[in-house]
Amino acid sequence: MQQDRLEVSLGERSYPIHIGRGLGPELAAAVARCREEGRKAAVITDVNVAEAQAQLIREAFSGVPLLALPAGEETKAFAQLERCCDFLAAAGLDRSGRLFALGGGVIGDLAGFAAASFFRGIGFHQVPTTLLAMVDSSVGGKTGINLSCGKNLVGAFHQPLAVHADLETLKTLPAREFSAGMAEVIKHGLLAEEQLFLDLEAGPRLDPSSPELGGIIRRNCAIKAGVVSADEREQSKDGGRALLNLGHTFGHAIEAVAGYGTYLHGEAIAVGLVLAAKLSRELGYVDGSLAGRTVRLLEKYGLPVRLREPLPLEKLLAAAGRDKKARSGRMRYVALERIGKAITVENVDAGLVARLFTEAGAGN
């Protein structure tokens, strides 16, 4: 079992991120520790992961109660949250229980929120099975669900006890899902590490079997862990954890207006990254070449760089205005001073945002 390890440093709430191939024995050991300590464990996953990772489930979670939810972004909803909590109660978990969230970002966010809510908070492990979850959503303790009017508007900060990123699970991931995860990898290069962006530009197109993939995932986790350790609850007045939202105000609006599931999260963020690069140009921070380079790198992974079909401009603007990153009624966008250096900006002209959405394919 090949494995790398790094830590999210949050004092008493610090936890490890394990990255490797074949982590089933490690997970089985974590379940065994629960039993030795008299704790009950449970697994929440989705039907697609339950089928694709049947061998891992047998190896790591034999005899552990398991709930398999419908796959897709629509599952991040109140009805499924209630279902998760009912399942935990029926499985006999109490305040000492341990939940394992096995899946992509949807399951990690939903199951994490269930863990934060059940008995006012139980411990949980993130077991991400998508690239996007490995490099982004499984790290940092943001959990939550969507509302019809906006993404991730209800949730809680609840740090996991550990993250277990088994790269072997990516081999069953549809190519479209892997590409969606690359949007977050590219985002991290844009906002925090120029060399990562340059390596992605110059290197071969990555896939689940690429020998370089483990190192790329580790670099992304290190970026996010560093930001989270410094600004866990996104309270910094300038920069901080908000910088991780590069492209997300645009992308979340696209997801909400198009209907959750129409765009994978990473696909909507890809369009958002292009708009963020163009916003940075319009604000005078960078020249036009940055947007062009961003477009080319996203296209290298088959990601959309503009809307596939027109979406109503007014609805996009309204959704962006409801984004959870607003502060004191003022919208905050993340812009780039250069590759590897991001900043937060407020009071962006609404007309400029409208023009950028229009250039991306928004209609009336």
C-alpha cells in the first residue's frame, strides 16, 4: 500500500489526509478501532459508488450499516438530509458514533452535514471517490445542502476526523467526472501556485492511471490545507479562505439557473474561471493573455469555457447576488493579480458582471 500523508493544522481539530492506492486495509482498521472503542459506525454513499466500489466496501466496511442514496446534485437537499439522520438513528449511532462518507462532493457535503447535525455533531471520515472531492470538497470542513435559489446556502463547518483519498477509486470514475475535478486543480494553480499551473500546461493530460496524479493531488490538498488552517471559517476581511472561491460566484449561479445536475460542479466552475480571468482583465490586474491560457488549459481537459445553451441573464445576476460569499450586502468576487496570486474585490459594477455573463452566452 503506497501512501502519502499531510495534516490540516487546526489545533485540537487537526486531522490527517491520507493519499495513496489501495487504502482498504487502512479504512478497515479505522472501523475496527471504532468497534474496539465501543463505537457504532455507518456508511453513507450513493448507488453509483456502491456498485463501482463494491470490492472496497466489502474489504473496508464489512458488517457496517450502509445507506446508498440517489446519485447527483439533486441529492443535496433537505429530504435526503432527513433520510440520512433517520438512517443513523436506525443504525443505533449515538453521540460517540462514527460516520464514513464514501463518495464525491455531493455525498461528502450531505453526509458531513448529517454528521454535524445528528446528536448536534458526531465524528466522521471523508472517503472521497472523485478527483474533485479529493482535491477540494473533502478537505476543510464545509458541509451543506442546496436550496432551489442557491448552492450550499444551508450547512455547517464540521471538520472530519480524517480524509482517505484512495486513487484506485478514480479508475471507475467516468471521464467527464475526472475532467470536472481538473477544474478545481486548475483553480488552485491559478489562485495559489503558478508552478502548478505551468506544470499542468506543459505536462501530458492527466488520467486516473497517471503516475504524476498522486503528487498533483497532494499539492492541491496542501494548498487548501494551508488556506483552511489560516482562515477556517472564512472570516478574513481580505483574502483568506474566500480566495478558494475563484470562479465560484459565477459557477454557482450557472448551476442554480441551469438546474442542479445540468452542469457538473467542475464544469460550471470551469466557465466561472474563464469569467474570473476576464473580470481580472477588466479590472486592470492582468492582460488578456491570462484568459486565453485559462481557456486553453480547460479545453485540454474537455471542460466548457462558455455556456452550452443560453441562460436568462436576469436569473444569473439574481443567483450571483444571493451567493453566500456576499458580505454586508456587498458582493465579493475573487480576481487574479497574476497566476498564483488571487485577491477579493468588492463593489464590482453590475453592468460589468452582466456583460461577462452575456459574453459567455447568457440570453434574455
